[in-house]
Amino acid sequence: MRDGQGLRMRHSFTLTLGLPLLAGAVALPFLASDSYVIHSAAMVLYFAYMASAWNFVCGYVGQVSLGHSAFSGIAGYATVLLFTGLGLSPWIGMLLGGLLAAIVSVPVGYATFRLKGPYFTLTTIAFAEILRIWLENTDEVLGIPLKGAQGLTVPPVGGSSFWAFQFDGKLAYYFIILAMLLMVMAATHVMERSRLGFYLKAIRGNRDGAEALGIDPTRYCLTALAFSAFLTGLGGAYYAQLFRYINPERNMGIDLSIDMAVMTIVGGQGTVLGPTLGALVLHPVGEVVRAAFGGQVLGLHLIIYGVVLMLAVLYFPKGIIAPLRHWLTGGSRAKAPVVAAKEARGQ
């Protein structure tokens, strides 16, 4: 089957499954106006967004990062500090915070992308944990208050204020994160069909073969990582504004990195809808477990995540999106990524 036809079928599948999900997401607040339901749905969308940002580099490059929560924390802290210290609108602060996260990601990625497999994963964990522990034990830096483990509170402005990213109720936050999720999914779709997407798939499929074709793995992996860090930072800034509070453990702990990774792997790496499907399945399960057992069994939701991940790897190694796509497209196969990258270079 020609690669262009394969891409068209994948696009058709995305629309076939994505449009009903989008319609349901838009209709949900009008069908269930309860604040708790809207907040819970917003959290599902938040994790779908974060998993999609993680997927942008890890799903296409093929490396498992468990340090992405660091980028969430960097941008979240930057947004809150710019608002509390300079009065800068969080809408601007989150863009600057995302840019800061992207800048930090480049030297980190330059060092870690030289590693492979578990060594890469362990290094990303070390980076995020060192940053988290440092923040937890630092009250002030160059006159900037960080308040250590206590964290920072976003001061209320009184009532709703679009400029201050503060709204009465949860409805506005729900539609903001829905728009952010659609944005990252659109960016993933465009990237997947672009030359960068072909190159990343080629690197994931056969790094040596891609390099033999003249593709620079470091350059394109760093490009993807910087954009992924930027998107993750936007999510971290949103989270800080949603709760009007940020601290190292809540906004940049390893739990967040694990959530992003597991949701993407279970849903389907390297796909537009996979991370969202993973979030739709796993986040409600985690919430039900926490509500049922409370504080009696700490970390039980992570154990369940581990069991679900093992089952997914055993029975759905390409994620739960694979059998859905197989059913809707008749089991079509796309061209090998190295071949697609070679054709992209000839365009």
C-alpha cells in the first residue's frame, strides 16, 4: 500500500473516532452541570494534554522520559512568580514559562539523547528529582521567594478576570484545557505528516539506517524535545492556575511523569488520539481507586497502573488504539518509516 494512502486512512480513522469524542467533550458541561463532574472531566483533559505533549517526542523518537514533570514545574513556577512579582498576566507568563522549559530541555536533551534504553530513562528521572529536591529545600534565590516545600499561592484578584486567568466556577477552565488539547493534537497531526515526523519515525525505527540516509538524529530529536517541553510547560502553568497553588511535589513529582508515560503507552505511542484514549481509561480508574480506598493504601493507583501497563504491553503492544484502527481501517499498514523519510527528503 502506498504511504500516502496509509496516511489518508490514518487521518480518516482519527476523524472517525475523534469527532464523536470532541462532540461529547463539548456537550458534557451542558449535560452535567455539577461542578465536581466538570472538574473531573477537566482533569481527564489535562492528563490527555500532558500525555499528548509527552508523546510528541517520546512516542515518535522511541525514548521513554520520566523527567518531563520537570518542564511542567519550571513553567508553572515561572508563571506564578511573574504574576505575583511583576503582575504579568498568566497568559503571557505561561508562554514565557514554556519557552524557559524549552530552553532548559536543549542541554538536558543533548546529554541524555546520547544514552539509550533504561540509561536514558534513569537519567531523565535523576534530572527531574534533583530539580524537585532542590526546590523543596530552597526558600529564596536572588531575592526571589520559592518557599521550599510549602510552595507558592496565586493571590486571588476577586471575581472572574480573564487577564488574571481566574474564573468563578470550573466551566471556563474546562474549555481552556479542551482548547489546549485540540491544539496539541493538531500540532501532532501536522508534525506527523511533515518532514520532521518522517525523520523522527525513521530514527525510532532504525537510528543507524536513518543516519546513513543523512538524517541528523541529535538535531531532530532536540527539536522535538524542545517543542514537547514547551507544550508540557504550558500544561504545568495551566495546572498552577487551576488550583491557584504550586509546589515541587504536586507540579513536578515523578507521579506526573509516570502518568504521562503510562497513559501514552496504554493508549498508543506515536499516534494523535492514543494519549487521549489512555487518559480516558486510566485517570477515571485512578480516581475511583483513590475515592474507594482513600489514604488506606497509598500508591494503590500506581500499582493498578503497573498492572494495566503490563496487560497492555502483553495484549496490545501498540496500545488500545491499534485494535480500533484495525477494525475501522481493515488492518491497513503504513510504509516503513525509513522509506517514508527517504521519500520525504526527495520532495
